[in-house]
Amino acid sequence: MIEQAVSLTSIKTSDAAVKTTPGWVHWVCGSAGATGGAFQLNNSTDDSGTDLLSGVVAADSALFFGPFDPPIRFSTAIFADIPGTNVTLTVGYS
């Protein structure tokens, strides 16, 4: 059964946990400054897990991924890997 709860949001600008327990990612919004940048969402409590979603945000732009139907299931935890300092990532999750 897929969880359909209202999404919570988490805003990250560097590597950090979005959720420290299993969860679902419903959508992701990324924005970047002058040089753009990449991001990954790992199925892990740190940066060592499997990437379940990755993307690149072009310079001086924003990009919306989703809504995912069904949401992406993270069986361990949700960890945002944001190399560099140029990307802001907002994750809708439950």
C-alpha cells in the first residue's frame, strides 16, 4: 500500500538528512545560482546509500520534479547529497 499523506517539506542547501526514517518523496524543487549544480537523494542516513533520484539544475534557474505517482519509496531514510554550495533543494516527503 502506498502512503498518500500530505507532504512535509524540507529545504536543504548542503548535504543533510531530509528524513532519518523510511519515507516517500512526492516531489522535488531545485534552484541554482550563477553556476548551476547537481543533487542526489540517497536511500540512506548519510551520503553512502543508493541514489534513487538525481538531477541537475541549470545556472540561474529552478526545476520542479514531480509529482511522482506513485511517490518514490525510501526504505531506509532520505538523505540529500548536494555537492558544492550553489543548489537549494526543497523536498516534499511523507
